[in-house]
Amino acid sequence: MKAKSTYPFVTVFGFCKQGGGFTFILPGKEITIEGSDEVLPTLLMQCNGFNSVEKIAASVSVSTRYRIQEIKRLITTLLEYQIIVDARKYYEIFHEISENPMPFFHELSNEDVVAMLHSKSHLVRIPYSPRTKLEALFESRASTREFSGEPITKKDFLRLSWAMYGKIKRSSTYPESTIGLGTIPSGGALYPLRLYGIAMKIPTLQKNGVYKFGSRGISYLRSTNEEELIEIFGEHPTSFTIEYTAAILILICDFEQTTQKYSNRGYRYTFLEAGHAAQNAYLWCAEQGLGIVEVAGFNDKNLAKALQLPYPKQAPLIALVVGRKKS
């Protein structure tokens, strides 16, 4: 379902009058719009995310010499350059400026980081040992950074994918949604995430490479190799060793599926949902005796390219690296 109208919102870091036009400062670039000096300031003031294109064009036309169709064409140009965006798509700008490699850097020393790790803990304590199976899994849940290099099975691959983002039987008794219910909660039961996998040491699969999970199982997309994975995760990843890894599960999001309902706040819900799926993966691996580590330090664009995603409309949120534990 597509939105009936666009509600423009100014995204630029700043702008200034320069020569015969206005220069806009955006992430990593500057764009100059010429020949619209009279109308631009008035137009941009109304691009607050609450006014539709139709309302802005009608209002600006009254206060300037521009016709409504001319103003709409100017708005289209500003949208193309991302000087303004639909308020429900503001996540596209934010996702790009929060991607990795990081465009902004902290200035903490190693000593500062160590001090942060030794600060007062806010974790909740309980005065007894774990009593239930689930509580025991919480105790054994851990990040594994060294793998043995032994393979895992196709069954492991599929069961882990279901634990992370699987459909449950209760879906058939949930008439409000055609999508159904999953192994994790989702805002409005929209389930905007998609699950991809990179199989590296799964001999019971027909072939290793990039897979997409869905309601009909898994589908093979393309091959990959260690060189491409190094471009994604770095020459020497600190969290795991590529050559000993059995598989990598990647959660990506189709943001518009949730922002159409929840506007830009839907962007926040997608990360909450990814966190639920990642915790499921950790608990399942703890129960099965497999090693797992959550990795966020990947190159966003390189990983999106490997998964054949239309970035940033669809973008990777988190990667989970899985393998046999090193004894």
C-alpha cells in the first residue's frame, strides 16, 4: 500500500546563499540550486513533515509569483537531491550517516574505554541460582569468538533461521494479520525484517554461498568467497575468524513496510525487532552447544551489495556469525 501524498521534511545540515543560488550542505556533498532564490526560503520553511506537497504548493503560490505546477516541479527536484524527503523516509538519511565505516569518530583513548568497562554496573542481581531451563540458558548464553572450523548441518542452519524469524502455528488463529505471527514480537505484527544467510561450511547444502530465507524455505542467490567477506568484515575481524566460520546469518529490513504505518518512529521499531531475533539466536545456539557472536562492524554498502539489496531502502542491521566451538 503506497502513501497517498508526500509530506516533505528538510534534511540538510545547513544552506547558504551563494552567487546565483542556494548551496545546501548534505552528508558528504554540497548541492547548489539556482534560479529559485525568491521561492526557496518560503518553500523550505513549510517543509516541516506536517504539510503535504499539495498544501505547500498552494500556499507558496499565493505568496510568490510561482504557479502551483512550477512549485511542484521544484519540490520534485529537491526530493531527487534529498534536500527534502518524505517524513516517513527520513530513515534513509539517518541510516546513511550512521553507517560503517563511521563518518564521525570518537576521541576516546584506550584508557577511557577501559574506564567505561569498570564503571558501576546497572545490571539487576537476584539472590538465587538459575532455577528453570530458560534461566540456565541465560547463564550459558555467550559470544564465541573462536571456532573450530568444523561444519554444521543444513538442519542446524534451517532450525536456527526458524528460531530467529520463524512462523508459529498460532498464526492460523490470528485473523487480524495475513502475515501471521512469528517467533518474535513485531510492531503491528508487520514483520518488516528479512533473513539472509552466508553458508560457508555446510556440506549438506547443495552449495555454499548467499541464501535468502522465506516462507517457502531457502533460495540460493549467488556464490561468495573469502576475499569478498574480507571487504565486508575487514582484513582481521576482531570478533571472529572468517576461515573457521560455518555460517553468517544477516538480518535486513524493508523499512517502508513499517514506516508507512508508524511514520519515522517505525525505524526505531525495526531495531527492537532485530534485537529480539538476535537474542533468540543466542539462546538457541546455547541450547545446541554451538558458538555464536553478534557482529555490527561490517561495511554497510559492501554487505548490502553482496546480498543484492536496494540500499538504503533495504539495509543490513546485524550479522550473527555461527560455528562449532573451539575445544
